[in-house]
Amino acid sequence: MGAMIDAYAAAGVDTSVADRGVRALVDVLRTIDIGRPSRSALGAGHFAAVLEIAPGLGLALCTDGVGSKLMLAGALGRLDTVGIDCVAMNVNDLVCVGAEPIALLDYIAVEAVDPAALGLIALGLKRGAEIAGVEIPGGELAVLPELIRGHPSPHGFELSASAIGIVELERIVTGERCVPGDALIGLPSSGLHSNGYTLARSLADGRLDDRPAALGGATLGEALLEPTVIYVKAALALLRSGTPVHGLAHITGDGLLNLKRLRPQVGFEIDAPLAVPGVCEWLCAAGAIDAAQAYQVFNMGCGFVAVVPADAAPAAAALLAERHPGTRVIGRVTDTPGTVTLPGLGVSL
């Protein structure tokens, strides 16, 4: 783990410090006293929060942004896809608790108002919303020239959102039902999605117009801007199919370590990982990043995981593959608590 932290920290992100920062926030926020019992139906650490708003009915909430992928989009003058990433990072988290996403509110902070650029950002938000089946009934535009600085200036901006969904409380998916022997079904990613970009940008600096053979003719910049896949409709189809769904995980920052968020009492073994995208292969080679580091920073070709009983896996994988070709069983739940292993690569995360 230390090597991964060193590599990412050298690029500007120290995950151990970030973890301590999150704990500092949570330690205070969990002491909020509103004078009545909490409506929260889940503890901390899940992909989304759920509040009970009526008997048997939960409101799921989450918030996220696109991160430093925005800097690449600005540098390359390609602002029409990052809205898809913004929607994806939120709705893919919501569906992990079994919720149906219904709406999203965007927040855009800009160094200076550029109507043409905002129109392009809106195109991505629109496309993402249509893919996910959510409304965007409102949002916020903040003009913050003293706070936001672009690369180049004055074109800096930040894009994030908050999303809401609904879920029957008896149908919340928490991961607590994951047991040894369950199957892990991996859904392919389109590339890096929206994570690991501080490291990726440091490795790709000055080479965005290169066309490495691993990318099949695309430039490095084009590959890095490939939008995040939205898995909502496939996940909802699985949830509504009658298949027992024991866990759902969005593979984002921290890579396959996201599986540990499902249930600490079990482990996860990936013995048949999905194919690694060319952009990940290039980055690993360029930065001499070994497998142990790579699978903790990048998604390495797997953007989402569903956990189902082994006997339900073939049908579940086939259903998910209807929307996301290449979906298949990649491993199993084990009885070794708190571990994620890739035995074929000799990796334990």
C-alpha cells in the first residue's frame, strides 16, 4: 500500500492524508443534534445516504464532481462530455444502495462567464441525464474570479452535482448479504472514467496529441476524455428481475478497494479480471506502475460490480451484458475478511 500512496502523492494526491481529512469531517458531522431521532437508514461509508421520509420509503442522496479531468477538457477545448461524467459519478453511486435515481442538481463555479462554454457543458449534462433517466430541474452557477483559476485563465471552472433517488427501505442494498461463495460480476469501463486523473495528467503531460499503439488510433487526450459509463438502467433491470442482489459497487477512486465498502466481514477474489483498457496499459507503462498500485488507483477496466449468489450468476451476467457487452463473472466472495486479491497477478490489496 505504501508504494501506491507514494506514487499518487508524488503526483499531488496523498490518499492517507485524504482519509484523515474525511474522518475529521465525519467525526464532527456525526455529532449534529437536531432535537429528534435521525431519519438515516444507513450508517456511514455506503455509496449513498438513505433517509426515511415515509413509512417504508427512503430518499437516497449523494454528491460528487468530475475532478481534475476538467483540466484536460479545458486544455483540449472539449467541454461537451464532462457533464456525462458529472451525472455518472452521482447516479452510479445512488443505484448501489438499490435506489432509482430521479433527479440531479448541478453546481458550476466559473472564473468568468462564457456562455458558449456553459452551453457545451450543458450538452453533456443533458446527455448524461437522458442515459440515466433523471431530471435536472435546477442548479447553481457561481462566478468566483478570486477563487477559481483556470489552466489557462480565465477559463477555469468546477463542475459537481447532488443527486436524489427513491428506494423501498426493505429493498435497500447494503452489502450485508454478501457471503463466501457469492459471484462477482464485472461490468466493463470505458477507460479511466473520472478517477486517478491527477496521476494520469502528470504522466500524460506534453503528450496528449500522441497516438500510442495501445489506443487503436485515438490520441492520448481523446482516450483520457472518454466519458464515464452510466450503469443505472442495467443495475435497475437486475434489481427488478427477482435476482437476489447481495451487493453493488461503483469502482471509482481507490479502484477495486471499493469492494471493501460492501461488507468488512468478507473478502473478494478477482481470478478473471476484465480486459485492461489501452489507456490504463499506457499509463502503467509510462509511470512504471505495478499491478498492486494500478488496481488501487484506476478501475483497470471494471467500472461496476454486482454481487449475486453463484447459481444466479449466469442469468444475471447475461441480463447486464444486454446493456454492457463484455460483462461476466470475474471472481467470488471469500471468507478472508477485509481483503481484495487478484491471485493471477499475485496481488493483495
